[in-house]
Amino acid sequence: MKPLALSVAAVCLISFLSTPVSAQAPKQPDRQVAVTIDDLPAGMADRLPAAEITAMTAKLLGTLRDQKIPVVGFVNEKKLYKPGEVDERIKALQMWLDYGFELGNHTFSHQSLNQVGLKAWEDDVIQGETVTRLLLAQRKMKLRYFRHAYLDTGRDLLTRREAEAFLTERGYRIAPITLDGWDWMFAGVYEEAEKRNDAAMQQQTVKDYLAHHDAIFAYAEQLSLKIVGYEPKQILLLHASQLEADHIGELLDVLRKRGYRFITLEDALGDSAYSLPDTYVGEEGTGWLEHWAITQGKIPQGEPVVPQWLIDRTKELHLSTGTVTAPTPY
Ligand SMILES: [Zn+2]
């Protein structure tokens, strides 16, 4: 090394050493997220025996409770009514409350407001309250959250506003979402691979599920800055599945590495972002960051897409969550 380079290096070293440690490390953002889980008691409830639903629920809730993650689970009560299994399926639902979590309504049969029209959809909302309301009442809790099936909030503004007025009238707060990595798609492929004892495909699915969610979180953080001006308290959408039961702990670690801490849905909804103007309507349901962007006349671009192999596999297997006939599950 030449003397000049050496002295420059020495100066750099001195200035490096004299800088306080706190000023060197980039400040970790104070990120907050509420976790919500849809399609209870299980996304694949039609295909699973009650015993498997119970085991899956216990494993999922065990991790969430151990890590003290507040969660609201959204129920499709139609999935309870399998002959001979009704009691056990209701018990699986009850476990959510026993473990200290909260339940909300996700319609009775996972009907899309955009597909069935306002009146039929309202009936499906009401029918979806029966068991959940009873279970909550036993614990002196109220049924207070609603999540749209497929995130479909109405294909025109009049329908959207009438549906919202109906939900308010029945005592609901709509539960929006801002983080969505399409975990239902990974979950379907994962569960099918497990049935065939295809460990290699399961491992690949988990690896891609974690990487895709990390990319989606980064994208949502950037979009938040552009649209909201800061990163609001985010709301994550997941689905009740064997994949989440087995691997949600790793997903929570992905969030922690990005600086997130876990808050209640109630806390998240206190963020003023959730009062931003929102006139989004459309055939396709989507997240609220997109709602706000489109309301501002901006088209969000560059959203990470799930790997093509996963889309192909999902089509091959005719997989979906919610109702079996569902075209695009949320
Ligand atoms: Zn759903």
C-alpha cells in the first residue's frame, strides 16, 4: 500500500472509530402489523376430516399464543356443517377463543358481493353470524369485525356504500388488509405435496412462500410511502391452513427482521390511513393500499408475482380456498 493510501485509510479508520455506534447503524423503522387469518375453520375444510382440522388449528394457535401474536380469525360457518362432524368443527372454532384470540365474520359461504348481488350477500352475512356470535357471547365478546370474501367490496360505488351502511348498521367494522402474499396458493400446493409425501416440493413451496412474502412486504412498504406518505400500521392477510400451522413461525421471523412488531387489529385500525378517501370499485377485490392509490388516480406497478410454477401447479390441481367453486380465492 502506498503512503498516501495508507494515510487515507488511517483517517478513515479514525473517523470510523470516533463515530458513535448508534449513529452508524441505520435506524430500524418502527413497523407495526396486525395479523388476520381467513377462511376458518380451514381453507380446505371441504377436503379435511374434522380431526385434521382440530390438529391443524391446535398447532397454528399454539405458535401464535407462544409468541404472543394478537390475531383475529374470520369464519365461514358453512364449513361447520359436515354431517357427523358439526360438534367437532365448532370445537375447532372455539379453540380460537380458548387460546385468547378473536373471531370475525367472513360470510356464511364465502360469497362474493361482486358475484351474488347485494341482497343475497346481505343474507350470507347474516347467516354467517349464528355460531360465531354465540361462541363470542359465552365469553362476553361481541362480533365486531367483517372481512369481505375475495376482498370483493362491490363492483359499483352505490353497491359498495349500501353494503358498508348495512355492515355498520349490524355493528361491524370492516377489516381491510394491506399485506397479502397469496398464502392460500402456496398452502394448496403444500398440502397436496404432503399427501403424496413429496418432501422436495414441500420444501420448495415453503422457501418460495417465505421469499414471496418478504418481497410483498418490501413492495407494500414502498407503496405506502408513495400513497400514504408514511408506513401505516399494516394488516396482514393469511389463511387457516396446514402450511401456516407448520411454518407461520418462520413468516413471523421474516416480519421481525423487517422491524415489525405485532399489534391488535383494533390498534391498527386506529391509524388515520384507514380513513383515507377510498372510492375503489372493481370486478377484482384487492388490498387497501391499492384502493387508496387508485382513488388518487395512481396505478400501482411492480407488485411481485408468485412463481409461475406455483400458478401452473395450482391450475393443474384445481385448487382454491373458500368455496370449492371459487375462481380467485382470498
Ligand atoms: Zn376468504
